[in-house]
Amino acid sequence: MRLLVIIITFFSVLTFSSAQAASLEEFSQNFLKDVKTIWYDGDYDAYIPFYAWHNRLAYDDEHIHKYNEQALGFGLGKSHYDEKGNWSGLYAFGFKDSNSYLETVFGYAYMYNWDLSENWHVGLGYTLGFTQRHEYSYIPVPMPLPLAEINYKRMMSLQMAYVPGLKNWGNVALLWVRAKLQ
């Protein structure tokens, strides 16, 4: 699991660096064009968060035993695949956080995809969004995070975001299923 987190983080940094290399104006135009395409032409998705794994190397037993890892919730979004087979989407969902309070997330996500077979694909990417938690009085807090997925027939994906952090804070992998509704 640690290796997966390192790979996802490294890939996200490379993605951000390449985006930075292009002009900010070009990046902004492409981003807005993609958001417009998702909004008007995208397919509807259901998001079903179900698990929040707290990295056992970063948490002591006291915290592990008191935290909720069944991050049950629900959300909706819209997404599309571009001509290269890469996925992007807009989403909003809520789930039960580590302290069993409601947490909401909403934003934009982009995933570079590679074919494993005709039906199976894997992806690495990022999300630029916001989260709202009880500790912050539900004020939206920026949430740029690395993403990974395994996808079946572009109909259903197991997706994951990793929240980096410090000792007994952050270092959580949130897992959810994204299912195409159309």
C-alpha cells in the first residue's frame, strides 16, 4: 500500500509539473472546455463511498481503535471520456468521516487511463475540489489530492484518493465506487 501511495503522489506531481509547463492561459482554457463538455455532454454517475483506511504506519493504536473506517455515503456527478480514453468528471458526495460526522466533498477530477484488457482499465490522476468537515465548521477547505482507479468497461470504477498527513493526522485513503447511471 505504501508503494501505491508513493507512485500516486509522484504521478500527481508530474501531472502538475507538466500542467505548469504549459501556459496558465492554455491550461485554464482546456480546463474550462473540459468542464463545459462534462456539464453538457457528460454521463451521470453515482458515487458510493464505503471505506476510509487509516495508514497503520502513521497512526498509533489508540487512534486506530477510535476512528470510524466505514465511510458510508452517497453522491452524484457527471463525467466523460476524451478521445485518448482519459476520464474527467464533476462530483459531489457525502460520507461518514473518521469521527462519524458528515463530511462532504465536491470538485473536478481528471484520470489518465491505461488499458489492461478490452474491459479493464487502470488510471492515475488528481482531483481539485473542496471538503467540508465538522472541525472547520463546514467551511469549504481546498482539497487537491492524488487519485487512482480500476475500471470495468467504463461502467463501474473502484476509485481512491489519498490524503497525505502527519503523525495521527491525515494519511487516509478514501475508497468509493463510481457507477455510470446512463
